[in-house]
Amino acid sequence: MPIALIDANNFYVSCERVFRPDLEGKPVVVLSNNDGCVVARSAEVKALGVAMGVPWFQIKKLAQKEGIIALSSNYTLYADMSQRMMTILSDFSPIQEVYSIDECFLDLHGVAPEQCRQIGQTARQRIRQWLGLPVGVGIAPTKTLAKLANHLAKKQPEYAGVCVWEEIPEQKQAEILQQLPVTEVWGIGRQWGKRLQEIGILTVWDLQNADPRPMRQRFSILMERMIRELRGESCIAMEEVALPKQEIQSSRSFGRPVKTMEELGEAISIYIARATSKLRRQNSVAAALRVYIRTNPFQTSLPQYQAARTVVLSQPSQDTRIFLHAGKLALTQMYREGFAYAKAGVHLLEISSAQSVQADLFGDAEAESRANHLMATLDQINARFGKSIVQPGIAGWQEPRGWAMKRGNKSPAYTTRWAELARVTLK
DNA sequence: TCTGGGGTCCTAGGACCC
DNA sequence: TCTGGGGTCCTAGGACCC
């Protein structure tokens, strides 16, 4: 039962290029928040040997020499492009799993290999034509193999962007696997790669031919599953509906070091507002809040401090104000003076459906209903007029927030704000 | 000077109980 | 002074992904 994996090439860079055709063919990177790290690279930049995730300041010199163009990330634009891409692809199968912002699986069971190729090619052309994004397509009997096929589709010109694993003769398949390093397998990262190397497993072929049982003992059940998937036995099911998040985080590094509890509190309040809004959007409640603060671990010459506190609520809630209160408590407990804090964040934990909440025996049903109404109104206003226009009262909302992140070179919201719509000149 | 953010799953080990 | 064995539950931390 074939599964297709479609994903965009250098997604963030490609999105930027759709609205800036002049960037085509040029070395382009997109940077993370605070313009900190490289999170997307065009093919030209990859060819220069720039690794994923490197700090921008480390390659600034090279960038200058090679004329690399750096853009701040524009997540609103990428999210919107992603949605359009997923909608187009949903036409090709009734069963679609959106796996990340730039990739999805399509279930093609019952479709013959030749037909799979046809579907892959059409999908690829359509995304290119309708959206302007380049995508690669891998089709194989399991998700893990589809990932590998997708890798081949992008790397080997002979496949022209669409690789159907089952069309490849067995002998050729073996040759391919013998040449692919084991770290190309979906689920094998740096650490496991190293450990596999120690026991003589270097290529995907080696892993495919390892005995799953002892490998499970040595690593974990995930390893066994991976080996079976490589052998064509489907172990990772399609997940069509997006399950509600079991954990919701919000965190940011600061644009400059932060020292006072007031400023930390201000940041944490905003993260809580953001996280609880996500929580309500998926119609959930959370029973615990974890807050953490830390100095910059890379500044080894400075005194380091990091701390985290979990506050368990007496009852699961989705009320921003309750979490704000808990957050303040956590911060007061762990804050230490005399450190330059670089980052703070919050996690909402023990999330469950809002429907299943037991009424608190000691609670006030009417007050709770009023609170829910208040939060719903707040979400509506913010949805209508832009994020974070209205926030529950917290100390210290003066603008500008000195610690807010740096984004030096962000592109306009081409697709989501009238004022910034792309202007097209017809010739 | 400048090093992202948001997730999931699994395991080891401690606490606790009988 | 001597100091078992087995189970469950929870949490922290590690590994992975994009």
C-alpha cells in the first residue's frame, strides 16, 4: 500500500522567492528569531557548505564574500503558503496527514506503481504552477521508505523530483541502500548514528539487514520499528486528524539580556497569554504550568543560572488569568538577582479536553461561565485586530519592550495583510 | 557583540506500596 | 546488628523530528 511523502525544497527560502523572483538563483538564507541561526538555505548556500542551524554571526564574513542574502523569518507568510499547499495536495487522496509546515503524507493504497508516478508528477506540477513552490515526491510502501524515496527524488536528478521506490529494480535498490549513510533514515539522529557506527552499522543497507529484536534491546522499540519499516513492513500508521497537542509551549530568546524580575515577568506574561490562547483554540484545558528562565549558556565567562518551576493547578483551566497568577508565583520562587537572563519560556502541561472537565466541587459555576465568556471575547478581539491587542492586565506593559526580539530583515506579509499585498506588474 | 522555537516518544530511576 | 522482592506510578532527561 504505497504512501507518498511530498515536501517543499528549502521551504522558507522558496516562499520568499515566490514574492521576490529576483532572489532566484542567488544564495539565500532565512534566519531564526532574533536573526540568530540559519534555519533555511537555498541550494546555492548548501553548496557553499553552510550547515543547517549555524549561528548567523559565524558565517557573516563568508556571507559578505559570497553575497549571501539573509532574510528574517516571516512565519505568517510561511504558514499561509503551507495551508495553500496542503489544500492543493488534499485533492490527490482522501487520506492526508500533514506532518509539518512543509510536508505531508498521502495514502495511495490500491494505486498501481505506474499510476503513483502519474499522481506524483501531477501533484508536483500543480504546486509549482499554482503556488510557485518546488516540491519533491517520494512514494513507497512505508513512511520510512517514502522519506528515503523523497530524499532520492531531490538528490538524484534522474528521478526529476518524483521517486517511486517500487519501480526501482531490486538490484538497484540494494545498491542505493548500500551507499546511503544510516543517518539518512528518518529517526536516526547524531547520537544513534554514532552508536550504530560503533557496532559496524554504517549504511541504510546495514540497518535494514540488522536483526530487529536484539536491536530493540540495545536501543529501543523505535529502532525495531524503523528496521521493519525499511523492510517494507508498515509500522507507522497514517494519522489523518491532527490530534490536540499534549503540551503547549511558548518561549523566546530576548533581543538583549534581561536582569530584573519585572521584565522577566512581563515576558512570561506574554508567553502565557500566547500559550493559553493556543490552548483555547484547540478547546483544551491544562492542569499544570511550567515556567523556566535561563542565562545564555554560550556566554561561559558570565555567571550561569537556570531554573524551572512547575505549578499544578487545583483544577484544569483555560483562563489566562489563572495561569498568570501561577506564573508569577513560579517566577518569584526561582528568580535570582545578578544574572543576565537570555531566555524564558512556559509550558502548559497535563492537557485534556475542555468538555471532559469535572465541575469543581468548590468552584463557582457562574463565575466560571463568566470567565469563559471573557476569554472567548478576548480571543475574538485579538483574532480580528491582530495578535495581542488586548491582554489581561499585567504590570509593566509600557512600550517599547526593550527585550523584544530582533528581526532586521523581514519580508512583508504578502498574503495576509491588505497593506502589504504583493504588487504584480503585468508587461 | 551576535547561538531558534515547538513538538513527540521512550527509558531510567526514584518514590512508594504491599 | 541483621536489611527482600516485586509491582506501579511519576518525573526528568535524552533522543528524535521539522
